[in-house]
Amino acid sequence: MHEGTAPPSQPASPGPPKPGGAVRIALVSHVGTTNLGDEAILSAAMGMVRAWTPAPEVLVFSVNAADSTQRHAIVAHPVRPRPARVPAPASAVAVAEPAPRPARGGAGLGALLRAIPGARSAVHALREGGAAVRAVLLEIPFLFRSWRRLRGTRLVIIAGSNQLGDWFGGPWGFPYTVLRWCALGRAAGARVVFLGVGAGPIDARLSGRFCRWALNLAAYVSLRDRGSQALVEACGFRGVSVVAPDLAFGLRPNPASRPYCTGPARVVVNVFPYKDPAYDPLVPAASEAFGRYVAMIAEVAAGLAGLGHRVSFVCSQRADRRVIDAVLERLRGTQAASAPVQEPQTVAEIRQLLAEADFVVASRFHGVLLSLLAAQPVVALCYQEKTRELMESVEMGRFALDIGATDAATILARFGELAAQHARLREKLGAHAFRLHSRCIEQFGVAASLAGLSTAAARERTGQIAPQGRG
């Protein structure tokens, strides 16, 4: 394994941009799904790329191009052939009882298929085959259109997020999408780099192959945690990779100048649809783990309110609202039942909400990360090892708890320790935030050099370098 930002041995730099036009850089990012953590990654990536000199033209490829165009004031293009279907808030979707089926008679096509051995399997195979044919018919023109958009691009950046995993969509979801864009970038004459990308889970063998092939096409690979690095190596990737901070650390740290908390605190609770069958495709419909998580969060909120603290809930993705509604239903009749629910729509809004709190209890990875950018003491409920590793990187490992193995009493006890060390922790977290911010910028410096651009002067102009003495 490798730490740092030195790129692997590659052909010589493409040299300075040709006169008569700006260098074009493509950002491939799975944004547009209402996940503010992913939007923070894209915001940071665009800010750092635009600070290069000379300033490049930036192309963005998104899951939901319309959302990204509006949200980031850019012209975005689709990252997949089919446009994304962003669901309505889960809390607003009524769960209807299935309509009663008419009684089956002995005649008809269904009866005939049941009577012929293997007929239903054949029909199912034909349906799957038809879906595959339709997918191919969509894919071929999409590849051509995307290749034409990439022509003249100097660099294709696979920008952050957990893009090397088959949790959602299997091998033909994220793994194939990433391979597609790496191959398109190389076919268009661009260099490909992975910056701060997460990996896992990778369960299917084909997913591992797609990820390995994609990484083998890259001129530089940085992964956001050691677990991701170990996983891609287990999939057979033998190239050089480095571990670098998540790209959201490219946002300017915003440690608040508020006074230290000496009395009842403002506590933000950030949830995650942990083991929620309406969110997680791998979870069975009758998920007891989701119910236990909801009950635990409700008990934590009630305990904090009972101590006099002001509790509020903050969503960082649309799916979180269903979880909060389930928690509030359990809190009905208690002091915490009136806790406000904040649903920020932008990265700036959620950053402000987290910075204005005194403490955070967060279940989402980027709920933890954005709290740390604000030098905010946080109890992290970890659904994957990446969150624990992040907390350990800022000397907060004691406040990282396994989301499926902890209980409300332990969370409240850790919160008490957090409150007792508030002033010391905030100062320490401020230094760590600037350190991780600077390390995040370094990997963009490597990418800039591969594109024949420079970074230092632009970073100084935009104030993206940490002040002297701040890590």
C-alpha cells in the first residue's frame, strides 16, 4: 500500500495547452440523486479544477444532468444512457394494499404456460433477452455521442464518491459505468485519473473485473481510504495507488467562531436509511435491523431532549426523510416529538446547519465529514469501515461506533464525553480540517500536472491554501 500523492510512472506530460482554445477537463461524478455528500464532492472538484492555470473548460457527466445543470450552474451531460429517475420523498409515498387478484380459471395463457414444463422459464428468458437487446440499442448511440463530447478533452477525472462498488445495480451499475468512461476517455485521447474514489462492496466477480480493467486504464489512482485500496488490490489491480482524503475536503474548512457551549446544547442528528428495505436493494422486506436502528435513534433523541438539549434532525439525502418520519412516530407523546426537521437543498445550506450546531450525531459518511470541516465534535455511527477510518484520521476513533452493534446508552455516554471535551476537541478538529484540506488539494496538483497545467498561483488567489500554522 502507498500513502502520498506521487503518480505512477507514465508517459511524458502532454505539455502546455495549444493556443486558440482552453484545455478541456471532464468530471465523471454520480451526482444528481439528492445526495448532498456527492454534491459536495462535485462542488469541491469543480472549484479546484477551475483554479488551475490557465483555467480549463469543464465538462460534467452526471446521473441527473438536468439537476446538475440547475444546481451547479453548468451544462451537464448524462453519465448513463437512461435518464435518472429521482424518486419522490419516501415519506410522501403511500404504501397501498395490493389489489385483490381475480380468481384464476383453468383456461388462458397462464394455465397453458403452467402446464408446459419449462415454458415459464423460457418466457422469463425471452423477457430478459429483450431487455438486453433494448439496452444494447441504447448503449451504442450513447457511446458515440459521449465519445464525440470527449474529443479534445485533455483529462477525464473519475471524481470521488463510492463509484467502485456494486451495492446498487450490480456489475452493470457503477462498475460498468466507470469502465465505460475510462474507455471512452482513452479512446478520445485523454488521460484518465481516479481522485479520492471509494470502493465497496464488490460482491460479484464481474464487478471486480470491471473495476480492475477501469483502474488499469488510469494514469493516476487515489482512493479515499485504506479499505478501498485493499479491496481493489483484492480484485487484482496491481498498479500504483495512493490513499488521499475524500474530495469533499476540497471545500474550504468553515470552523465557526461561535462561543463554546456551556449549557443546553444544539444537537443535530443526521440519519441514514440503514437496512431500510425501501432504500437498500440487498435488504429483505421484513428488516428487523431497520426497526432497531429507528428505535435506537428515537431513544437517543429522547435522551438528549431529557437532558435539556435542543435536538433537530437534518436530511442529507431525500431518502433520509422516511427514516426521520419513522423516528418521530416513535417519539410521539415525548418531549422530543416536536424536534424540527431541516431538509437543506444545497451544500451551503447543510454546511451552515452543521456549523451552527454545538454537537452532531451523524450516521451518513458525509454527515460526519462535513461536520469535521466545521470543526464540529461529532459522534459517528458507522455503517461501513470508511467512517471509522475517517474518524481515526482526526483522532476521534473513540467516538466512532458500529451502527449495528451499539445502543442508545453507549451513544449517550459518548456524547457526554464529547460535551466534556468540547473546547479541546474543536481546536484539534480545526487543525485536522485544514490538514486534510491541503492534502486533498495535493492530489489535484498531480492531476493538473498530467494535463500540463499548474495550480499554485490559482490556489493562492482563491484562498484554497490553509493559512500558515493551521495544519
